[in-house]
Amino acid sequence: MSYRVRPARGDDFAAIYEMAKLTGGGFTNLPADKAALVDKLQRSQEGFAKTEDVPGDDLYVFVLEDPKEGVIRGTCQVFGMVGQRQPFYSYRISNLTQHSPELNRTFRAEMLTLCTDFEGASEVGGLFLHPGARAGGLGMLLARSRYLFMKLHRTRFAERVLAELRGVIDDKGGSPFWDAIAGRFFGMTFQEADAFNGVHGTQFIADLMPKTPIYTAMLPESARAVMGVPHPSGRAALRMLEAEGFRYDGYVDIFDGGPTVSAPIDQLRTVRESRELTFSGAHDEGGNTMLVASGRLGNFAAACGKVRMEGDSAALDGETAALLGIQPGETFLAAAR
């Protein structure tokens, strides 16, 4: 595999913008807005340049690159801590049980409550793989590279990490969940609100959204049916997140009702099982195919390659060593695929 994941640079803008236009909407972290993407790349460069190794309101944007062909076929993002610039809103699904002695009946009502329970957590998001590259394990490489970056820079991240998955969107680009709730208060279509959020953030939610709980029994079936359900294109992403250790615990996105999953960072499979090894040199024979990563901040790189372990040291095939830019005596992380 000749691809690697590396930090995004300013000259990656055109490729990222072209991918943003392919998302089809509902992809808040990758808006098809030039100014918003320029701001993201600038913010990411500031995050990589930050000298303090502490959690903060940082953004790290990565790209999936084939250096031989000079093409970029994917992107992903990691947020140091959410809810620092603006509140990070979610809907929490809960139940209220009420009993009437006169009727001798018990009622259990399901409710949506606006909350900021994930404030201060880290987040992985913005993952998009070009339609022409959705094979050969590239999605796995792109997704799991984020966890290796977090392990290599552990003190920059919180105790928990979350991921929001895009919810169900109809054939016309609308959201049944949005239409049933927020659309009634904002006078905006889902596409308009999603585009606005991608550029300006969620403060307008705090300004206009009712703070009282919403009884789901009052919503149409079309909205109830999609709560906590990922977009069909996101089902594979959800399976990868679950295999990593993420769990759904009744939180949904305030725009489209898609599921929000979370996990303790140190319990993520890739973080927990990856090993730090000393690079002993390049080899051209044998070894196990593994996910590998090395480098600090702007020099970070991740790839898949052949690893031949020798105790706490390991040799890498020459192509992978070149992709990482690693020299003998330097350390790298290796995780089973």
C-alpha cells in the first residue's frame, strides 16, 4: 500500500474542497465552503504548531495521500476538546415514568433533552474517503491513524472521545428529524441550517432552540424512526467505531438525529493494543502487515506495512519506512490490522 496519512497543509486546500463537494450534505465538519475550509486549515496549522502539550480548543486535519501519484483521496479530523469556543449540543434520549393510582396505569414517556454533556471531551470526525478509493483497507488506515496520533500526543487530549455520525437524509437532501423539531423554530431547511452551522457554529441553536424537553410521542413516525440511526453510507463507519470500543448511549445529533458514540481514549483498541518499537532498519522479506505511525505533530505519518519484530525493536519494509520518513534508532507505534 503506497498511501500514508499525514497532517494537512495549505496547498491541500483544492483536494479537500473537491472532496467536501462530494459529501452530499449533512457533513458539518467538512463543509463545501471555501472560506470555512481555509479557516479550518489555518486552525489546524496552529494546532500542530502549538507548543503546550495540554488539552485545548485545537483542531488537527489530516489527509490520505499517495506520494507516488501525488494525489489525495481522503481526509479526517481530530478535535482536542469540544465545547470550548461554543457550547457543544446534543440531544439526550431519556425516559420519564409516571404512575396514576386512580387509573392504576404506568406511563413511560420518551423525551429528548438538549444538553452539553460532552463538553470537554475530544472528538474524531470529518472522515471522508473519495469514492474511487473505498477499497483495500484505506478507510481503516484513515480512521485508525487518528487514534495513533492521539496516543503519540496523549497529553493533548481528554479522557473521553466522541464521534458524531451523519443521520438519515432523504432523497431530496432533507432531514425528517430536522423537519419535525428544529425546522419548526428556525424557518430554515435542513440544508440551509447545516451549511450555516458548518461556517458559523452552533450558537444560533442556543439562541433559538427551546430548552424544554421534547416528548417523542409528539413527533411524526418519520422522525422517531431515524433517531440514533446512521446514514446508510455511515454504517461501515459505525461498525469500525464499535470495533474500536465506541458505544452508543442514547445521544443524538441536534440536526439530523444521527447517533453520537463515545469511549474512554485509553480503552480504544488501537490505543490499548499498539506497541512502541525501535526501528532497526529496512527489510525486504517477511513480516506481518500492521498499521504503523511515527513522528511528532507536523511530522506525523501513518501507513500500513510489513513489520518484522525483534523483541522491542522491529524492521519495516523499505517502502513503508520511506512513507514514515523514519530513521534507525527512532521509535514508532505498531498495531495489528
